Amino acid sequence: CCSPGDVLTKQVRPGVDFRIGGLVEKGSVSHGRGARGRFTLTDRQNQIPVTFDGVLPALFREGPGIVATGAMTDGGTFDARQVLAKHDAKYMPPEVVQALKKAGRWKEGETGPVAPAGS
């Protein structure tokens, strides 16, 4: 999985499928024609615009972390085929935590995934 910063640094080629994780930037969600949604995914340092054709998960909202599967377009937008949002408000996908820590944007005290026993 990649963070928005990873995508920009690695210059991921258009059409190559991968997973991206990050936070849904506040104020970025909009709906276009039909079921087409748009939002911005961030690691609090870098942003990637995302489009999604379909119904977003009922638990999808601005602020919390999500993981999406899809590919970059020629225009620099991530075209998501699947968007996953976790039901527990205290949970943050491990990919999102790693992306935030890597970007130096992890705030102490933020809730992250529960580590397995013995880690």
C-alpha cells in the first residue's frame, strides 16, 4: 500500500493497480453526475485527488482514514474501484498509520490499530 506521498515520490505510472491509504481531507468530498464521488486523500503533507464510481461505504466520511484500490489516471487522479472504511471510530488502517508516521505527520495520542499480542 502507498501513501499519497509515496505515490508522488515513486511517480506511479497510470493504469497500474495498487492500494492507497490516507485520511479523507475535510471539505474535499463532492458528488458528480450519477454515483461519481470525488474526495482528496492526504497524509497531512501530500494530497491525491480520488474519484470513485459507485456508492461510498455508509461509514465513509471526512477526516478518518480509508484504504482504496485502483489506479492513477494520466491526469494525476487516483481512480478507485473499491473504497474501504472501518466501522470503529478508534481504528485507523495500518497503512494509514504507517503513511502518517513516514510523513512525520503522526500526532501522539491518535488512535491507531491495535497491535497483536506479543508485538
